[in-house]
Amino acid sequence: MTVVVRTGEDVDLVGVGDLHFRSRADSYAHILSADALGSLSGEVLGAWWSERWKWERDTHRLTVAEQDGRLVGFTYVGPSEVDGAAELYAIHVDPALVGSGVGKLLMIDALGRLAEISDRRAVLWVLEENATARRFYDRGGWRPDGATRVEAVGGEPVPQVRYSLDLTRPDGPSTARALPRDVSSSSGITG
């Protein structure tokens, strides 16, 4: 398997929507009702990403991961409403590849892009009950910072927790130290 990480383009947005839908359905199945999960489709999310990208392409960064020409993950970063911070708005991996190192590879790339936006701090929001994602962030050095909110996902209110990461640490983000042996750089994984 070879995974390549590259800057996302307009042509990727339909695939990003489809992957976003499949990732949410898998990751949130134990959190949201079937009705909430089914309220959107990959096609609807592809259109949503296309519209969002029109307005944010100058200030936000989309990165995609491909395996053999197929989209298997993406991240979306940009400025945050939190003063002095950049925000990781999305990181999604094909459900069949969760735990394979694709997410870590995307996170390494995202950390570099976040540092281009803010040299101090990065934040992200995660569903409070999404234990898998929270473990992933914990291993990468992210920590809950005490902020919470309730946002609707598929029409259902869902508690969320904000995580922060200090981008000024002299030893760099700990996500790099958590990489499996076969992840050599932010350009690709082989194995």
C-alpha cells in the first residue's frame, strides 16, 4: 500500500463529501440515531464542501490522502474564532483504513499547515462520546482545554469538547513521535 498526501483541489470535493459521509456514519454510529446519520448523503456533503470551498479557499487548507489514486482521507484547517489559534476543522479517514497510519500521516501534514496559520496554538472540536478520536488526539499531544459546546449533527444536539495543542513546544508536536515504523514522512506511507 502506498499513500500519498497532497493539497486538495476542486476536483476532490465530491470525493471528500463521500468520504466525510462514510467516516461520520462509521465513527458516529454509536452516538447518533440512524435518522441523524442518514439525514445527509455523500452527494449532499460533496455539494456542501464545494460551496464552502468557494468561500474559504484563500484562508483554509484542504489536504487529501490517496491510495492507488483513491481518496482515503482528508484534513481541513484554517483560522479559528479562538484568538491567536488555528483550527483543525476536519480529519477523516476511510473506515477500512482507521488504525493503518493514514490518520497520523494526515495529522503530521495538518500540524505543519496549522503552524503556517498560527505559530502559537491549534484547536479542534470533537464529539464528547467519540472515544476513538479522543484517544487519537491524546496520543498526538492534544489536550482538552475546558471549553465545551453542544452542536447539532444531523439535527441532533451533540456535546463536544475542545482540544488544544501548543505549537510553540521546542520538541515539536508529539504526533510525529507516535508514528508507526512504516510512516517515513508526510509524503507517503508504504507497506
